[in-house]
Amino acid sequence: MSLDPRDLRVGASYERARADARSDAIELRRRRRVDLGDLMSVVFESPETLAAAAEEALRSERVEDAERVKEEAGRFGLLLAPAGGLAATLFLEVSDAAEMASVLPELEGIAESVQLEVDGSHVPATVFPFHAAATGAAPVAYLRFELTASQREAWIEGARVLLRVVHPRYSASTELSDEQRATIAADLLPAAGERP
């Protein structure tokens, strides 16, 4: 799966749509954001959330050149989940740079400690290497979750889903709300013409 650069608005086209686009993106990310205690959050990504992020990155860098737009679409497209899986961005909820500098060493390896639990079955996160531009809030890690067919089916049918982190210096667990679970379940449905 990839982002189509032709779907990304740039320049005046994006500026005209930006207020509504940002409002839509904020609402979509709200439904896909899961707080993990008071220090971390995870946003489950979709083609729409990543396209919105790509458009903002292109705007902040003032990019309108078709080749650079294609490169940015390819870069953000790398973050899309593989078929039947989920992709997410892990954030530390620390806004102070000095505090962030002291917290990061304490939480080394935290991304590898994140997991989902779908109807009692564990799904560990795989950390996906990706180097983001140095603009805005920096994510700690990009995660992928590879679900089995039975885990996908259970999720889609409304099973209990937990997101947790178990790390020597930080542990938290959150049950996804019905709204979160349903929103993210749409990512697990096969696309038209795909085999389940």
C-alpha cells in the first residue's frame, strides 16, 4: 500500500482547504489516539492520517515540485500498515525539552515493550525504523502490529482490545473504547477485490 502523490494537495490548493483539512485530521486522529498512562500515547495510522501529515510536511517545507511531492508520498507511504496489520506512532507526552532529555534515557527500549491484546491474545509491536523530519512533536517510534486472521476477526466482531506497555520503568494498560476499536477495525477489513 502506498500514498498516491496525486492525492496530496500542495501550495494554494492545500491552503484553500487547510482549515477544513486540519479539522478533519484532528478529529480522525482523536478517534485513533489511545493514551497509555499519563506519559505516552499511540496513534493508529491510516492512509488518511498519513496523507494529512504529508500535506502539512509539504506545506511547512514549502514544497510544490511534483518530484519532491512524490518523494514525500513515498516516505510517508512507508508507514502504512501491511495488509491485515496495523501501524501506529508512539509519542511521549513531554513538552519540555529538558524533561524530555531526562526521560528518554530512562525509557530506552520502551517501544519494544508495547503490545496489543485482542480477546486475550497478545500481539507484540515491531519497531519500524523511520526518520522523520525535525518539525513538530517528534515521535518516539513507529510501530507495526501483525495480527493473525483470528485476531483480526475477533477485533472486527467487537472483542475486547487492550493496548499496554510493560517496561521496567513504565507500565500502563488501556482498554480501547468502542469508538476507537470500531474506527481502527476498518483498517483490518480487506479492500475490495482482496482476499480476507
